[in-house]
Amino acid sequence: MLLTNQAIKNAIYANQWKEIQRHRQAAEAAEKTFGVNAGLVPRDVYQDMERDTVQIMRSDDGDAFLNDLIPRARGINIGKLTTQYRQGSDAGNVQTSMSGQVGTLFDQVDYKYDGAIVPIQTAGYFRQWRELESQRSEGFDALLDDNRETVRSMRIAMADSFLDGFKDKNGNFLVQDGLSWQGIRNDTTRVAQVDLGAGGLNFDFTDQAKTGEEIKAAFMQLRDVLYIDNNCTTDANFYLSREIVSNFERRFSAQYDSTTILQELTGLMGVGELKPTNKLTGNELMGLPSSGEMVRPLSGMMISTVALPRLRFNDNYEFMVWHATGWQVKTDYNGQTCALYAAG
């Protein structure tokens, strides 16, 4: 989902890159119609914008989990508003007898479908036309600042959409062809929701009065929601609030020279890495598969910056930052999942 050489080698991402170039060339062609106007955006400025995008996407504000998810992104055509996948049931009614002469029960695989929506997120910035002309002598520094901060806001919005879903300006969840994404925190059909409050597990992972053994026993109950209840054998990475991580840095036991609670928990079956993120707070955490296709982004367009064509010589210089990304969280025919969210 970033403008990297590896992404461009992929056929779908290569087409996305060509689309970005067409938009930039259109803006440049419109600019040349003004003749004496010297306000063309140089190629190296775009390259600096792209480097900013890569650098910003490596910080936090959600990138603890975004950086794990983005490499799994599946490129799709920008024309696809939704994507679907098929869930197949088991098949085969096996009978046992000594003679083998009992009637055979014939069966077949049943199918049903689920899918994901792929919305577009946009943001923009502008500079007054004469101001941009004066910046040519300064290397377009302010323009790069505008782009960096806009990309930062886009990155935060991307993380928020994974956590809380896609909403319109009125706060309603977007729906397309009967499909929607309400986020890890809200989706009850694709995500195992665990109540850490009094009505559920009734455990506070931020409580420093809890012993290492108590924390481990409660965490194993969480692990088992995926590992046993949902038959998810892929190791799960758990993303924790910073308050939880701070508590887990304590020694597992005061009775002997033990490892930390963090180190103790990462030794459990079905547990990958434990990572902090500032997008979760207090007694809040989530578990996602450490690899595979069960949870991944769907990319109709990587994050890119394009200049909008100007119609008059004194129009403002306007730039749009945008991407088209959906979130695919798969379940099997029986509704089993490899994604978990817990809070209380």
C-alpha cells in the first residue's frame, strides 16, 4: 500500500502507480497552458512526498498493527466497491460396520459468502498560487510539511477505520451490497468479542496488585478463545495498551529470579508477539493472526499524493492525498475467527 519498488512489481500495484502518474501528468499539462507560469511541481518533490509517506507509516498511532497487516495487503482493481470470498462446509458422513453393507450416506459441501467493502479516504491541502511561486527558491519546504502532516492524518484515519469501522460524515456505518465493516471494536460476526468487565472475564490486566500467575491464567483464557474455541491454530500477535504493557514489565514472580510477565506470556502456545500501541488504552487489547490471509487489507489504491489541475493562472495549488483500502477479516463456514478484541 506504499509506493515501494516491491509493490510496483506487482501487476495490480503497477497499474495503481500508472494511475497516479496519469493524474500528475494531467496537472502538469494544465499548468503548461499558462505559459509563463513556472509553478510546475518537480519530480523530486513528489519523491520527497513519497519518502515522507514511507517514514510516517513506520511510527505508532496504530502502526504497531498496521505494519504487521500492510505487507499482507491484497491488491484489487479500484473499480471493485466490495470483494467476496466463499466459506465451505465440511462434507462426508462416515459410517462404521463389520460387513460394510450398510447404506452409504451421500453428502456435499455447502457454501455461503462474506465479503468486505473498499471505501476511499481522501484529504487535501493547498497553497495560494503566488506563495507557491515564491517557494521554488526554497525547495518547496512548506509544501513537503503540508504533505507530511496530511499523510500523518491519513495514517491515523486508516488505523481508526480498522478499529472502529467505516463511517460517513453523519457517523453512520457505510453499507455497500449489504456489506459493512464496523471495526474490530464493534464487529460481532467476524471478531471474537471478550468482555473483561464484571459480566465477563472480570479481570483487569492493568492492575499491579495481580500476581504473575493470576495474569497468566487470565491471559490463557483469552488465548483459548482463539486457540481452542475458534480452532485458530495460527499464532496470534496481541496488541496491548501501554498501561497493560507497563504492568507486564514486572517480574513474573517475586519468589525467584524470574523473567518478566511479557516474556512468560510469549512462551505460551498460540501466542506470537506482544506489542504496545497508543490506539488502545486502559484495560484494552486485541489479538490478530501473525501471518496468513485471515486478516488483511484490500488495496484498491495505495496512499498517494496528486496535484489537481488548475483552470486559471490565479487558482490555488491544491493537492489530494488518498487511498482505497478495505479490511478483510475472514471467518469459516461455522463462524470461527482468528481475530479477537477484549476490553472492560
